[in-house]
Amino acid sequence: MAFTLPALPYAFDALEPNIDATTMQIHHGKHHQAYVDNLNKAIAGTPNENKSLEELVAKAGTISPAVRNNAGGHWNHSFFWEILSSKGGAPSGKLLDEINSTFGSIDGLKEKLNAAGLARFGSGWAWLIVRDGKLEVTSTPNQDNPLMDVTEVKGTPILGVDVWEHAYYLKYQNKRGDYLAAFWKVVNWEKVAGHYSKAKK
């Protein structure tokens, strides 16, 4: 079975004004679609063509650069769309308790993750992960993620933000910090809490 582009769980303009509709259309329909297409090409006719996306990501470093980049791109973006929502809101319950315990406050988490996103030179991602049962902020280059065998800091992502220029340049130009500030207004904390609960089991 070839991989396919997952539908967005909301309209292209649902995240306005924080993330504009044109960026969402291009990001989802062009960039993410390209990762899916190139991944299918990279695994066609190989022993990896029947593996799940999670299996490909976990062993990406031992397969090929094309699989590493495109399986990562497909996994990362599929994850990213799901943790965004027009509702916004704030964390609660056990997740909020652990955020407060680890980072001092939700603002402490935002500051740390924003710093990771700003410090990521070139293209990449900033992540909130569960590692050894505890919350931690990290970042990865290109389309790597903390599930990969090539990643220095391994863990289970529960929240991630794309800091490739294609994620924000139409609206924010070179102001990555403004984009990161806006990102927090469209986080789907219910979905993040679900990832947190699974990662803690």
C-alpha cells in the first residue's frame, strides 16, 4: 500500500489570522504531498515498501537519505496538522501539572520551546517530548524527529512546531519569533494531552 496525504482536520483558513490559508494550502498540498510522493518512490520495489511509517522512521538512518528525509517529512507533518486547532485554549489536568513542575509555568514552556525553535539553524523542528517519563524540549534538523535512530535526544513527541521557512514565510517573512508566538494560539491541547497520556503509559 502506497502512502497517501492525510486530509487536514479543518479548513485551510481555520487557523487565520495566526497561520494564513495560503500557507496552509501550499504547506499541506505541495510540501507534504511531495514528501509522500518521494517516500513512495524511495521504497518502491524494496524490502521497505510494506513497512509502516513508524517502522521506516525508527530505522531511517539505516535505510537511505531519501527515506530519512521523506518518511520524516510525512510523519512530522501528519503529526503537526493534528496538534493544531482553531479553538486554541490551554493545557489542563496532569499535563499542566507536569508542565508547571518541569518548566515552572506554561509561559516557561513557551519560552523554552520558542528558544529551541529560534536556535535551530536553517530548517527543522522544535519538540516537546516525553523522555524517560519526563517532559523535555528538544529540536531536530531538517525532517528528523525524536523517534529516529539518528536523533541525539530520543523520546516520544507530544507537541512539535515546524520551523522550516515554508511554514511561515508568506505571512511572517524572516520573523520566526512572531510565527512561534502565534503558534501557541492554535495549539490543540486536547490532542497534546492525548499524546502525553499514551507516552506516559
